[in-house]
Amino acid sequence: MFMVLKYRVSLPGIKGFARTYEIKAGMTLYTFHKQMRADMDFPQDQMVMFKALDQDGAVVARYGIFDLGAGTIDSVTMEQTLKKGAVSFVYFYDTTNVKSVIVTYEGEAESRKDAVYPLLTEAKGPNPIEFENGYVAYEDLPDDKKKPLSAESDDEDFDDDDQDDAAEEDADEDGEEIYDEDEDAL
């Protein structure tokens, strides 16, 4: 078989976002880049760069579309980066605007029969662009802004009468449902 490596993608300081990938050790950074770009809607017209960091956070290499001294992303494999000591990357998906995610090596994974690699194995939260637009995940809210969820409050906040009222608002005087063509466009 082949060696499969597991990586976690995260955003600095944000608990409400994560992606986990499994990738063959012999695949290139470019292959990984293409998969992340497709899965997370990163812009396609941007220069990208992987800044490789060792376990102490020191930069061990920079990999880009052009050779920045350690090789290009289409010639360097995931396994080669590990051998060089890279246990995490700052992946700049938009170098012009300095937008990035953190990619951290989590260890080896079992190879999966009939899987197509790189494989997205876990997704938490919306894509990074949503956080730029003001999205805040529940776990990222300050403690004083979090409302405790309890069975009592759920029952008080919503009951069957609310559902009936909403249905009546969507009906015309003759009982027919009103259809708004523009509603589907949203």
C-alpha cells in the first residue's frame, strides 16, 4: 500500500472552523493546494505559498509556484516536507491580501480502499471567507454573549401556535399559498 498523512486546516484564534485532510505522502503541495482551493472556495487567480514551520515554529522552507529556494509546489511532495522537518504550514491562499490558514500535520492515517486522495475527512464551520464577512461561531463568542440552552427555554421560545401563525402569513384570503417568484432567486 502507500503511506497516508493526515493534516488539519485551521484559522488562527477561531475555534469554529476546521478541515481535516488525508493525503498520500507522495502527492505534491500543488495537489493539496488544488484540493483546498476547491473545497474552501479560495480565489483561483492568486499566487499561493506554503511557509513550512518546524516543531519550534521556525521557518524551514517556503514553497511557491516559483522556486523560492526550496522547490516549487508542483515538485515537492508532502513526504519531502516532513523529512525536512515541516510539521505545519502557513498556507497563503491569497498572498496579495495576506490571507492564510494554518495546516498542521497530525500523523499517519490508514489508507482507504477506493478512496480518491486528497480526501476531506472532516469539515467544521463555513469557509474562511465567511469569517472575514463577520460570521462568528458559537464557540468563538465571549462567555457573556452565550445563552445557555435548556429544555425549558426551548419550549417557551417556540410552540405550535408560532408554526400556525407562520403558515397563515404565507396563505392568501382564499387559503391558497402565495408564491413569490423572486423568493427562489435568493
